[in-house]
Amino acid sequence: MTRKFNIKDAKPGDMLVANNPDDSLAHKWLVLSNHCEDEYMGRYVEVYIMYSQSPHEERFSFYYTSFNGQTYQRMDWRLEQC
């Protein structure tokens, strides 16, 4: 797995795209905001879900620490900047 960007670099309007190991599309998320922060877990990103291989709500947020963890990193992520 290679991630060619740091999640801290994502800006509103950018697209986060993830592919499964078999190269099929896993997620396509539009960044709504970044550098949000809460006192418990730190900084996080809010996204609008354009496509997800599993059912979710329209909006989703995730912490930097969880994005850099093993679950998310099983997929090949790329950042499409606008």
C-alpha cells in the first residue's frame, strides 16, 4: 500500500479515493473540512460520501490517527486535489 499524500494536506473540495487490493473502487469522498479538532482524539476530517462500498450516511468524519491506522491503510488511497 502506498499513500502518496499526508491527510493533513487535504483541503475542502479535494477528493479522497481508495481502491481495494484488487484495484476495485472502495471509497470516493469529497473533503468538506479539515483540521477540525476535539479535545479527546485530536484533529479530524469531515467528508461527503460520493461512493462507498459499504452503506454509510451521506457525511462521515475520521481522525488523523485512525486514518493512519491499519484499517484504512489496507486500501490504496490517493488525493485528487482541486
